[in-house]
Amino acid sequence: MNKRRQPSPQEAKVIYAERKARVDALASNGSITAADLKTLDRIGRCKVANDHWGICDEQARNALINDPHHFVRSCAALAG
């Protein structure tokens, strides 16, 4: 079995901070496009769906609704 290595607590803090910075930067633009979502991991896309649905354009909303990951699709369904 091939298990992925879990990040150390310090590595996790860096990952979370980088994700937050990317999502905050997108939100500060005032609108989020489908192309913007390509730079995010699934947790970042969930955060966009949960917290920034109102500034997503139609293509971004469709991308979130049809995301390959069920967590993202669920967040989008609840937001929409």
C-alpha cells in the first residue's frame, strides 16, 4: 500500500497560509473566474464556493458545481 506522507505541523501551517493568501488575493479582485480556480487545491475551491460564491462569474460557478471532487460540488450546491 502506498500511503502519502502527512505534512509536519510546520509544513501544514505553511500550506494553509499559502492557500489563504491565494484565496484572499482572488477575492480582493472583486470577481473570480473559472481560470482562477485552476490555481487552487480542493480545499481552496471549497473555500471559494463557501465564502465567495457571490463574486464568482457564471463559468466559475459552473466549474465549482461540476468539480471532480465531491466536497467542492457539495459546497457549491449549498452555496448556490
